[in-house]
Amino acid sequence: MRIAVTGSIATDHLMTFEGRFAEQLIADQLEQVSLSFLVDELEVRRGGVAPNICFGMGRLGLRPVLVGAAGVDFEEYRSWLERHGVDTSGVHISDLRHTARFVCTTDRDHNQIASFYAGAMADARNIELGPLTGRDGGLDLVLIGANDPEAMLRHSDECRARGLAFAADPSQQLARMEGPEVRRLIEGATYLFTNEYEKALAEQKTGWSDEEILDLVGTRVTTLGPKGVRIDRKGEPPLHIPAAMVNEKADPTGVGDAFRAGFLAGVSWGLSLERAAQIGNATAVHSLEVSGPQEYKLTGATLVERIAASYGEESAAEVRPFVGKVA
């Protein structure tokens, strides 16, 4: 499958606070919060949901097409992604704005407080998918990740108009979008990705029930953190796939993106949704065990080993032929 991944392109400024946010918040003073956290570490990492997903897919031997907007400071990042199997020809370079910035502080309980500067991401609304569909055999699937909201709506509209299968993955932009926009984004999606909170928020904002959303999308994938993932399809019993075994939790940033990379790899290989989710979970814990969303070392051997330990040898045997040549 040829998969395009649209979404934010950013650098992540990741900090660690050794205390607990909850201990610093006073319940009856939340309308006047003024806090400063003394952090012990600062790491500047490559990030953005679209490159994070593409990086994971590239590590699994795919050649995803990255679609998004970045600044003139993107060239080093571009080289990194190309070296890791990502086609960056779909990236628009802004002449006026810097690449987006994500600034995030994580406490000892892995809770996070973050800010996001959009920067060049606003130019993503000017990107048309049409030129990408006319080369190299076209596109089999477009993932529409968190991005400039107008870009997300434009991409979903264009996918419907062109008859392209797409995956709606609104993520943190759900909080910013109004009900009609959310409905316009997800209607007709082949896959809808959310976590548990986003699932409830999507239902609240659209006014649609769980069943009504299932009438409008093909497959609903809900990540459940340490409880794994749930997959719902209309007229089918739900699937619950437990999380993969974790050796050590280091940093949750980008874990959901790594799951999507593994899941889409499994789909691309023609495996079952259960097996695709297992691959997604195993890829996700590789990310969880290191600091930074593109710092994990993933090989065919480590993936199969984690799947075997988490889900059994039968699952590993089914995945092994597809990752035998993954470095």
C-alpha cells in the first residue's frame, strides 16, 4: 500500500518535572493559576504527529509519503526522515514562518502540560493531495492527523471527492474544532483513531452516538493506554487487544503515533485487524521505553520478539515474514 500521512511537522522541546502537577494545583484557585515548574532536563527532539508516524512506518520497511508544512529550518529534519525511509516530497516549505514547536513538561506520574506554536503549520491548508495521487501508482490510504484545522477539513473533503480511502485522526485538535467541523472530518472515514477521552469528546461535539458514528466510519480504533486498544466495526463483535509488554516507561510522547505506524504497517501487509493492533502495540512500547518520539531503535527482530513475548508465538510467526528484511 502507498500511504500518505498528513499532519503537523514540529520540533519537540521536552522537559521533565520531578514533582507531581496535582500537588501544585489548588482546587478553589484554578481560575487564577500562575505556576512555574523548575525542570531538571530539556531535550529538543524531532516531532509532529505526521513525521512521528512516518518514522515508525519507515522503520518497518514502508515508504510513507509525508504531507505537511514546515519552515526553511526543515532541511536537517528532511535529511533525517529521508534516511529513515520517508518520502518528504509532499512537504510544503513556508517562506515566512518557522517550523512548528511543541513544548511539553512531563511529571513523575507521566502527566503532561504542553503548548504548541503552529508556525508554518498554518500553510498546510494550501496543500492539495491531487498531485500526489497522480504519481507512483496513486495513494491507497491517506491518514489525516492533527494539523491546521482548515487543512484537516480540506484533506477529508478532497479524499471524499476523489474517492480516496482515509483515516481520520483528529487527536488534540478535537478540543479546538466545533461539532460541524468534527462531523465533516470523520464522515466516511475508513478508520477513525481516538483515545478514550477523544472518543467521548467526538460523540459530545458531533451529537452522534457511538452507534451513529459506526454507521459513518468503517473501523473505529480506540487506544486505551496501558489497557491496550479496542476495535469496533458495525455488525461485528468488538476486539480488545491488550497492551504489549513494557520493560521500562520513559516518555509517553509520541507513543500513540508509534501505535498508528505499527497498525498501518499491519494493514498494509494485509494482516487482520487484531494482528495489526498487536504490531501497533509492540511498536508503541518501543517508543515508550525511550525519551523522544523518534529515538527508539526498532528492528524486525525486536518487533517479533516483543510480539512473541506479549501475544504468543503464533502471532509472531504471522508477522515474521513481513519484517525479515527490516534493519
